[in-house]
Amino acid sequence: MNTDYWVMLADTEREQWGYVPRQTLGPLSFGSKRHEAVTAMAEHGFSAAESEIERWNPQCAQWRVEFRRAESDDRRPAVKCYFVEGLGLTCVLVDGLCGPQVVFQGVRLIGRVPSELDAEMEAHALERGLGIWYCLGGDLSWPGFEFDRGAQRAGDAVVSWASFFNTAGITGTSWDITPAEVWHHGQVP
């Protein structure tokens, strides 16, 4: 059995991204157009592949742009961005194995053992008087910070991935704006 599919980058090999809810994630800006995101990611060494994933009516389509490191072997995208025509970038999925490390309020969110990340997030919330909640997938999150987490296989271990979103005032929750394929991320193909 070839386990190369589950090889995980060390934090020192990952880009280090900051996050401002509903505004920016690394070089990406929520609401930006596809070509703007492709240009921004190319400046950071990522190649892009675009595809339309859904069309709600003739004027409104949803697009996915997969970003891979230019030097990677194309086994899996590091980042997937989702766009709604007329709204721009609404959702960004960061892969737990090869995606950038996203640091939010001092907490590393990507490629972490979920139970360790949960403990750190809970301690962070308690120290700052923040609430905590569990998203529909059962993973811990902070209300109002607009990201959901999940877990994916990394060899014989499990690590965290995250989906960052901006509902753009058209929906109430991430589950309303995030494509269904995101919730299946990390499952064995």
C-alpha cells in the first residue's frame, strides 16, 4: 500500500498565514474575484486549476480554484478557494497535510492533533472570556470567528484542516455557503 498520499509537511515547510475573520486569510481577500486570487497565490508560488462546480441559474455559478505548490507532485491541493459569481471569494479550505499554517490569535490551526488543538482553543477562549461552540461536524470553534475545522488522515494519525468563510450577508451559517464537498475533505479517495 502506497502511503505517500498521507505524508504531512512539517510546520517549518509550510507558509505561515494570518487570518482576519471575514476579511483576509494569508494573501487572499474575501470577496475578491478568481483572477485576483490566482494572481495573489502565484506570487506565493502556487499554481491554480479552476472549475465550475455548480450553477444555480444562468447568472449565478459557484467556482472552485485548487492551489498547489508549484514544486509539488500534484497529489493534493494545499488550498481550495470557492467563489460565487457576483460575491467573489466566500470560502477557503486549507489542507491539513500540505496547506499553509494558519495562526489565529496565537493558535496554530492546521496539521494539529485535534484533541490537542481543542484543548488549546478551549484554554484560549477561557482566558479571553470567549464563548466556544461545536460546529455541525462536531469540531470545536469560536463563535463569530468564521472558521470550521475538520480532521483528516496523516498516515496512522489524524490532523486538523480548516475552512474559513464569509457568508457575505446572503446566508446565516457556513453550512449554507460552503460547498458540500468541503465537509468530506480528508476522506480517503
